[in-house]
Amino acid sequence: MQRGAPTKLNADLASQISFGFEMGLSAKAVAAHVGIGERTLRRWLERGRREVEGLSDEGRLALEVDRAAKRAEALRWPDVAAKLEANASSWSHDVDDDWAA
């Protein structure tokens, strides 16, 4: 059961937060930039860490590919983003094959 107000976290806001951290901003600066409190940001980060720990290896790989695609989009590299998305399924397959050997 969810308590309190609905979360403001969405894909666009998550991309802005990720980009802020990639640019070297502190949590305080990132939170201020996207219009949320630092405590809220830290709570979201902790929740994300807990959820990632529960993913399978394939789930973690898919998440990494998704994050890389979003970073490319945020940096305005549409060709790179399109290639990452197009190759995402084959990457996880190739990695699975490598581990099976």
C-alpha cells in the first residue's frame, strides 16, 4: 500500500537526474535542478538500489542497455541511441552465450 502523495518520478525526470549525476553534480544540486528535495532524491536512489539488487543477471544487463540508450538520447546522440536500442536483444544473447561456454 502506497503512503502519501503519488511519486513525481517518471522516465523524463529520471533521465534528467541521471544526466545531472553524469555531469558531476552533487545530489543537492541535482535535486534543486529538477525541482525536488534532496531527501526525496536520496530516497528514490535507495529504492532503486534495492530494486536492482532483486533483478536477475539478464534484468541487470537489460537495465544497463536501457540506461545507456537514455544517456545517448540525453546527450543528443540519436544515432547512438537508435543503435543501442536496435542491438539490445542481441547483446544480452551474446553475453548469455559467452557465459554458457
